[in-house]
Amino acid sequence: MPEGPELHLASCYVNTMCKDLVFAGRVEKSVVSRNPEVPFESSAYRITATSRGKEVRLTLSPLPGAHPPQAPLDLVFRFGMSGSFQLVPADAPPKHAHLRFYTISPLPSRALCFVDIRRFGHWEVQGTWQPGRGPCILMEYEKFRENVLQNLTDKAFDKPICEALLDQKFFNGIGNYLRAEILHRLKIPPFEKARTVLEALKHRKLNPELTLSKKVKAKLENPDLLELCHLVPMEVIRLGGKGYGPNREDDFSTFRAWLRCYSVSGMSCLRDRCGRTIWFQGDPGPLAPKGGKSRKKHVKEKSIPDVTDLEDPMSTPKKKGPTRARKPGKKSQKGSLDPEAKGNVESTRGRKSQHRLKSSAAASPENDLGVPDGKKQLVTQVQTAGRARKGKVNSKARLPPPSSLPP
């Protein structure tokens, strides 16, 4: 899910790519999108963007002399799970482009598209920043810090710190991967009580005898949790890619190499009460979910299964399927041990049975016939029956024809 750095990078992308472009016409919405229509049409306008936490605002500003005369229009976007902006050729929009703005200058015509594969993204016409969200962790750091430390009595801080970090009322822009990376760097158990972690920051004071430069250096070398809520997202922005986005491997590879904890092999993970997976190392903390088992991230590789993990066949009987009822008067193949009865079996079946028994006898060292004692009698009688049939056939072959016999 896009977080604060990704929303900021998206606004930078729009401002950079659309800096010299002039847009015109109406704004097109896809048929499948459930978001509102954008009632805006102009002969010439420009697009600019700004971000705040997990929101991006596009401003459509008509140029002087454009028709019809109208005021600028604001659109506030929330990206959901997969939202992004893409500038593409006008005749080749992406499959999941749910809002499109077309250029007229310079040629060839292009389209700025809001692309959202999973369709959890949302936009508001003439929208404003969502009032329930706190100051931005990136652009309003001082206000963000003050908002947290002055409201530690709020019930949001009764929760584990990993859950409190997702509360956009106080941590606007922090998401799942950022909380894991921040807590990991400070070695804070994710299920430690949030108020316990943050109250210590209210009384944190640097040595007043330090010079300003030394105070700055001390903060950079030993940042606290709230400072990392600003510094870690700034690191993502400076990576040069588009941040978190596993569907874009070319951009995601740099970001993945930067990660130290989130979805990294060897780290443990648990689901919090919101159902989100938190990655960590070491003790999860006193407020960890009861009965929740910590799982470790492992590199997928083919390996030989450990025989100790297999079920014991003696203690776990196999389930048998339904058996057919035996017809009255029909004897089972193993039930008759009479050589005369065996002689009625077709010769091909007799030879096949004899061949199978001889093969098993050669393979098993259990006795002189190579079969268990319980089956020894059956083998002996089958072999006897085979020899009896063979003898009958040979004796018939040696008899002269009836016509040649004396009267």
C-alpha cells in the first residue's frame, strides 16, 4: 500500500512531468469506476500537485482567456492499495486508468492517468485535506511532533506502539513497512504500550551546554522514534525510485535492498489486532496477541523433507475408502488354496500370479521363498497348481491322435 513517501513522490512526478504541458477538454472517467464524475472542461488548463501524508491534491487551473471562464478545481486523491499517476500516449492508456486528463500542447497528445489496479483508490471533487488526519510526517514535522506529545492521554496510545503508528490522526503518512523499519532501528518491541514508549520523549532534553551544531549532530546520531518517523520516509524519497511498489521490479529493487526488517528473511512476524502483519526481531512485547505464534521469513528453496516430520504410520491409521460388498458364492482370490480350484483359473492369470510371486520372493530375504511365513503355503500351492496344469498340457500333447490307436 502506498505510504507517505510514495504519495509525495507521486506529487513530484506530476509536477515534473506536467510542468510544460497544457491540458484541454473534459476529464474522462472509466465506466467501471465508482468514484464521482469530474465536472470540469476547459479549452486550456494546467495541472499541479501537492501531497500531505497519505493524500495528494491535484489543482486544475484554467489559463487566462480559456473557455469557459471558471475557477480552479481541486481533486483530492487517496491511493488505496495500488493508486499511482502515469503520463502515457493519449491513444494508449493503461488498462486500469480510471481518470484521464488529455494534453493539447506540445504534440503528440498525451494523457495523465490515475491508475488503480485494485480500485480501492478514491478522489473527491473540490475536496479538502481529510479533517481527521494529523500533520504530515514529512512536510509538517514540528506540528506532527507537538500533536503527538500533547495528546498522549488519548486512548489511541493505550494500544501497542505498532498499532498506534498506523493511526493517521497522529501519524499521517506512516504505514506498514515504515512502522516496521522505524521500530526495528530503535529495537523497540512492536507490542510495547505506545504511551510507555512516547512519554519518555516528553522529558528528553539535550545538554544545554552543547552548541547548536553539536545538538544537531546528537539528534542525527541518536534520533528518537518521532524523529525517525520523519527521517526514515525522507530516506525513501532520496532513493531515487518510486518507493514501495512490488509490481514495478525495476524501481522496487532499490527499495527492497534498502529494507532492513519489513518482509526480510530471518525476521519474525505477527498479526496485530487490525489484521496487519508486523515484522520485527526479538521479543514482540507484553501486549502481543495471546495465542499468536511468531513466524519467521524464510528464503524459499527446495529441500529434502525431514523424516521426523512425517506421520507415524503405526499411530495414525490410514483412511480407507468404501469397499464393495462381496457377491454371494464368489470366493476371494486368496480364499481358495485348493490346487484343483486353482487349476480352473485361466493360464494367463496363473502365469502372471506366479511371476509376481517369484519376483517378490527374489526381492525379500525373509525366508527361503522370499515371502512372509503367512503366505508361504499360498505360494507353494500356487506353484504346485502351475506345475499340475503344465503336466496336464504336456501329457495331452504326447498322446497319439485317436485315429492311430488300435481297435
